[in-house]
Amino acid sequence: MNQTSNTVRFVLDGAIVEASGEHHSTSVLDYLREHLGRSGTKEGCAEGDCGACVVLLGELDPSGTAINYLPVNSCLQLVPTLEGKSVKTVESLRHADGSLHPVQRAMAESHGTQCGFCTPGIVMSLTGLVQTVSSPTRSEINDALSGNLCRCTGYKPIIDATLKACEAPDGQLRLDDDKDLPLLRQLRDARAQPPLVRTADGREFFTPGTVAALADYLGRHPDATLLAGSTEIGLQVNKQFARPARIVYLGQVAALRQVEDRGAFWRIGAQVSLSTVQALVAQAYPDFAEVLRRFGSPPIRSTATLAGNIANGSPIGDSMPCLLALGATLLLRRGDVTRTLELERFYTGQKKNALQSGEFIEAIELPKPAPGRVFRAHKVSKRFDQDISATCCAMSYRLLDGKFADVRLAYNGLAPSPCRAPRLEAVINGRAPDAVTAVELEQAIAASFTARDGLRASWVYRSLLARNLVLQFVEEAAPTVAEATP
Ligand SMILES: Cc1cc2nc3c(=O)[nH]c(=O)nc-3n(C[C@H](O)[C@H](O)[C@H](O)COP(=O)(O)OP(=O)(O)OC[C@H]3O[C@@H](n4cnc5c(N)ncnc54)[C@H](O)[C@@H]3O)c2cc1C
Ligand code: FES
Ligand code: FES
């Protein structure tokens, strides 16, 4: 983004596009359709659920020799976040001689489309998948499609089409980006600091390049809206017609995009996406990775951040029970000052938190597995994919002489914010697995939470889930105790 020209610059199929600062809060979807004539990309829901708007966003890899692509919901992303990136739409896939990409060809030949409204989004999700996995399994294809709704065809022909497309040589599956690569390098080398675009009526979109510039801007404009993955803010723009006077975007601050190994814990920067966190915890905490696999869909997780999930503070936020059970800590920054706060002390009410004016989450410290400590988590929702929790429960513990110790138990969906459940922890701590009773857990749940029915589940159902999930985790610990007993 160039401060003097007040334009956002990005690459589209071998050409640099310059969008004016007036598009401060225009969605990428609207810009593609209404200003660039790319009407292949569709609007279904405008809230990240249907996938009709999926496009691929390309970023130069650190070596500058390749482009990494991510599927995104273009309805949720704002135009100024495209600065220095490339975009691929369904129109980008057709070769110069008019022939189709193998995914498009296989979709047509395998009858993977009927009315066709979902098809461009599905083709882009699958094209994104085959950029990194040339022979995906059915399960990987299912995951890749979990954010694409098709109301007419049924998914079998679409999955068959993907498998068929993957019979094509790798070279044909890869996106043709020979012309984009030098242009992305050109944009990287020409980038001015610090970028800022403005609308004629004075609304600003600021993209700092460093944490210090971000902290300084927030110090001067504590009312500015922080933008990370845009999966919440995008909804506010589309559905509540929010037009913030000032937006400050974290996406170009390299330090916030890093995960650092600090020995006993990982330091996860505020702009690290949930897909990255999912891969990070896959070995260490498989249950956490599974909760994240069911968080939204790949286009949501490719941009949505862990910090955004925490800051948003929804009562049914899915990462927080896991983070609370694992003892995560937040690094909060204001000006030059950084303080640490345990996540369990962050929430002060429904969607209220301990952030002070001008303060932001800089990073999350996530403890690594400790010897003997067990972690379990499970999310319950009506649908397996792309659905909101009725509740998600996470528990970590140690077993000492066959008895539970250091139990940390947390839920979402039961209280105004995700929280630990100390009364339930007290029931379990110091007891052998077979000594923990359902009745005691029920009593502790009744004493801990205010019974209230929600849109997604009644209290009777939620409290039963809350009990049964713990019982399951407790019962699963019993064989470990039995094995250790001579
Ligand atoms: C289709 C769809 C499916 C979803 N599925 C799930 C789901 O399964 N589970 C779930 O829990 N959530 C879900 N969400 C909600 C959302 O994706 C998450 O809350 C996500 O983690 C938000 O992160 P973000 O980076 O996109 O935040 P943004 O939209 O960029 O920001 C969210 C909020 O956090 C603030 N913020 C962002 N970064 C910081 C920071 N560093 N410091 C302080 N404040 C900050 C912003 O100002 C804003 O108020 C879903 C949303 C959509 C649209
Ligand atoms: S239009 Fe439905 S996800 Fe974007
Ligand atoms: S083909 Fe009609 S919605 Fe999928």
C-alpha cells in the first residue's frame, strides 16, 4: 500500500491491480464482481458459511521463489488486506488455449455440478487442496470441502471428480503463476512504510509493518478496530453494515505471524492462523487439533487467528476450553509495555475482557506437553463440520498413585464466557477414576452454572453433555490406572 498514492496494490493473473483507498471496507468479493468483472465468484450467504465465494490468496514465500496459496472466503476479507498478495479466481484457471484445469474438467465429466452456483467455490477449494496435496485421501477431500455447501448435487460425484482430477500430472494441477511471481517481488520491494489508505470522508485503514508501529497507532487511536483474520469483523461489515472510522490490520506484522519455540512453551503470535495452530498441536495435543479441524472450515481457519478467537470472547468460542485446560497465558501490549495475564483471568463478563484502552494481544504462550500430563477435549455440535458448539469440554490432569491430580477442566457454552469449572475439578482431584460419580458431577454442574436455554441447545441437553464428557474422560483414565496397579 503506497501512502502517497492512497492505493492498495495486488496481483491478478499477471497484472497489478490498483484499488483506491475508497475501498477501505469493501469486501474482496464485491470488488472482484463489481469492479473487476470476475462474476464467476458467487455470493451465497456473505457470512463465511456457504463457500460460493472461495478464492485463493497467494503470498510470496520468504525465499521469494514461490507463491503459497490459501483458500479464503472473499465475502469476509476486506480489499486493503490484499496489499502485496495475489488473487486467483475461477476465471484464472482456464489456460490460454481455452482448456480447463483438471479439477474443472473432472467436475464436468463426473457430473459434479447441477445448478452450478456452488461450483466455482468448490473448484477453488479443491484447486487449493491440490496445490499442496497431489494425491489427497477421501478424508482430506471431505475436510477441504467442509466449507462448501451444495444443495443439489450431493458430494459423492464431487469427491469422485477430485480423485479423478488427481490422476493428472502434478504440473497440470499446479497453478500457473509464472507471470505473478515477478510482480509480487516488485510489490514487496516497492512497499512503503507505514502504509495507510483513506476514504474521502476520512476513514482510515492502517497496515503497520512492526509491533511498535501498531502499538503507537493504537496509543494514539485506542478506538481503532483491530483486524486480524476478519472472520468476525467481515461479518460485522456485511451483516451489521459496520464502517469503522479506523481499522488497523495486523496481517503485515511479521513478528505477529511467528510461532517461537521457547522450550517449555510455544509463543504464538497474534496473527498466527488457526490452520497453523492446528498443525502445531497435531502431535502434542491431538484432541485440540481435532477441535480445530471442526472449527469453521479450511477457508475460515486459513485466516482466522487464535488471538482473534480469544479477543472476540464468544461464550461458545472453541479454542478457549482447550487453552484454559492447558494453562495458556496471554502477552498483552500497550505502548512499550507488555504484561502477562493467565487466560482464565482475561474474561470479565460476556464479551468483556481485561484489555485496557489501547492494549492488544501480542501473543499467546501455550505450554508444551509435560511428562505424565494427559490432555483430552471434545466438541459437540449438531453437525460434525462447520457448526457452533453446544459445548466443548477440555480436561488436563496427572495420575498420582492411581488418583487424579492437578486437574484443569474447562467448558464453553455453559457460562457468559468460556471458563474453568473449579467445583468439578474439586470432585475429581484426589480421586481414583472409578470413585468419581455421575451424581457428584451433576451437583457440581448445577452449583457452578446458571441454567439457561440457548439457541443451539437447551440447558438440560448442555448440562447432560457437560457431565457425560467428563465421565468419558474419567473412564478413559481407568485402564491407565489398572495397568499401573501390580
Ligand atoms: C463461517 C464461520 C464459522 C466459524 N466457526 C467457528 C467455530 O467453529 N468456533 C469458534 O470458536 N468460532 C468460529 N467462528 C468465529 C471466528 O471465526 C473466530 O472467532 C475467529 O477465531 C476470529 O479470529 P479472526 O482473526 O478472524 O478475528 P477478527 O475478525 O479479525 O477479529 C475478531 C475480534 O477480535 C479483535 N482482535 C483481533 N485480534 C486482536 C488482538 N491481537 N488483540 C486484541 N483484539 C483483537 C478484533 O478487533 C475483533 O473484535 C466462525 C466464524 C465464521 C464466519
Ligand atoms: S458468500 Fe457464503 S461463504 Fe462467502
Ligand atoms: S450444483 Fe447447485 S448448489 Fe451445488
